[in-house]
Amino acid sequence: MRVLGIESSCDDTGVALYDSEQGLMVHRLASQIDTHQMYGGVVPELAARDHIRSLIPLIENVIADPANADQTPDAIAYTEGPGLAGALLVGASVGKSLAYAWNIPSIGIHHMEGHLLAPMLEANPPEFPFVALLVSGGHTMLVDVQAIGQYSVLGQTLDDAAGEAFDKTAKLLGLPYPGGPSIAQTALKGASDRFKFPRPMTNRPGLDFSFSGLKTFALTTAQNNDLDPQTIADIAYAFQEAVTETLVIKCRRALEQTGHKRLVIAGGVGANRVLRAKMAALAAEYDAQAYYPRIEFCTDNGAMIAYAGHCRLQAQATSKSAPLQDHGFTIRARWPLGEVLNNP
Ligand code: KG4
Ligand code: ZN
């Protein structure tokens, strides 16, 4: 089965082909960073318009790739949610229309399920069960993953996502969007002993997160100091240390609570090198193994949606559920991961 995957939930248009026999065949990405950078964050209406411009040429390009040689896919997977409504509508309506035109099934995928399964595209994929730390611009959660479709959310953020905290802190420091990579870059020149940020919600039990206080702490620190380049670097360093250490503390608890020996870190913030180094140390401490998607599949991409769609469609083919030839569609700007539970 060859699945065309379409991702359009935020500011990246991603298209890919995943094949049961050959694995990931082609993947392409159109990033919108240039569109949104001057605003310091994603402008939803501009994101939707960019997806409209990029999506069909990207699909044409992927289908025509020599690896595929114009073969019509057997199915289409598109991101149904969560995400920006206008952006999601572009991927869902194009995906559904193509499925109708080609007379093939289509399936809506939960964006976070895509992130969660992205490490499966690597050479040494994790076996089930595992703990997944999903850290993106819109979400931060810990999930106990028993099998495909069997996800228990162990904890999540009560306010800002980790990536959102990076983005907002970068903005107040005058660093460019997206904030994660620019804070990581700036922090390389930061001093480790100048500022100490809190590790939110680590002094009480539980696996929930809260990152909005760190952004406020960064703001107060910035207001109380001259914002020269060294001070900006020092704040970036202290902020990155606080976020990454907090994530490690919660992952340690999740490993202890579940007894799992595998830890998946996925989503845009999973690209952070400091976080990866700290997670490697944590895994070693617990005789566990840490798994990541390759850097380009940490952030949004079509490959993870094609793969998740492939898994779901395979599961449906072996169950007796109705074939996916329904041409109506919905998008879900808000969609708790728990609602896709046990529903392959
Ligand atoms: O998964 P993603 O592409 O989009 C969402 O689903 O939200 O994640 C984007 C987020 C942004 O907030 C970005 O600042 C953050 O991931 N990010 C990083 C790094 N690269 C991207 N955060 C920290 N360090 C990085 N190297
Ligand atoms: Zn994402």
C-alpha cells in the first residue's frame, strides 16, 4: 500500500509517500518561516493562504518524483487536527478531493499521533511499549504508548507548550522566529552562572507541565537588566536550561511510573541539542534507550502523517470496519489525543 501524506496544520506544508514495501519514498516540505518572521509568530490567515499556494505543486512534485514515477497512491492521509482551522481545511479539502478523483480511501490523522510515530521512520525504531515526550509549538505532553492507537496521556501542559515558551521568550529578547532554534543558537554564547530560572511544577508530584511562568520570568529578567548581546545570551542560556531540565525531571518520573525502558522524544523542541544530551544521560541512568526522529522530522512534516495513515489503514484492512470512501470531512482545531484512543 502506498500512502500520500499531507500535513498542513500550522506553518509547514508537508507532503510525502510511504510505501508498505519500500518505506518512506519521497518527502517534500514548504516552510513558511519567511512569511511569518516579520510578525514574530504564525499569522493564521497567511498560513492558510500559503498552504493553498504550496500544496498542489508539492503534491505534483512528489507524485512525479522518479521514485514514484507518476503512480497513483493507494490512499491519502491528511492532518485532521489539532491545528489552525484555516490551515487544516486546506490539507483536508485537497486530500479528500484527490481521494474522490482517484477513487481511493482517505483518512484524517491526529497531528500528535504523527509526531509520536515519527521515530518509526528511522533505521532503529522503538518497540512498544514506550514513553513519548511530545514537545512542539502547540503541545507538550507525556504519553504512555502501548501500541498504535493505544495512548494514555500521563501529563500535559496547563498553559503554554514548551515550543510556545521558546517562541515567546525569543520574541521578547528580540530574537527571530521560530524562537527555539534562535534561543538555542544564542545560548551557545551564554554564561551558565549568571541567571537561574525556576523549574516549574517539579516540586510537587505529577506529570503536568506549566511554562508560561518561565516566559514571565524571562520578561522580568530582561526588564531588570540592560539588554546587551551578552545579557540576551545569558537569559537564553538560563531559559533553555530551565525548560530542558524540567522536561528531563518529568521524563524521569514517567519512566519510574511506567517502568518502560524506551523513551521517545518528538515534536519541534525534540530538535534541541541540549535537550537531547540531557535525555541521553537520563536514559543511561535508567538503562533505557532514547529514540528521536531525524532532526527534519522533529518539526512538522508530511512523512509522519503518511506513516501514521499507513498504520491506521493497515489496521482497518485487517479489521472489519467500513472502508473509508466517505467524501464528507471535518477538521478539528482542538482534538485531545485521548480521543483517538483505542480507535485504530
Ligand atoms: O512540531 P512543530 O514543528 O510544530 C507544532 O506542531 O507546533 O514544532 C515547532 C516548535 C516551535 O515552537 C519551535 O520554536 C520549536 O518547535 N523548535 C525548537 C527547536 N527547533 C524547533 N525548540 C527548541 N530548540 C530547537 N532546536
Ligand atoms: Zn507539530
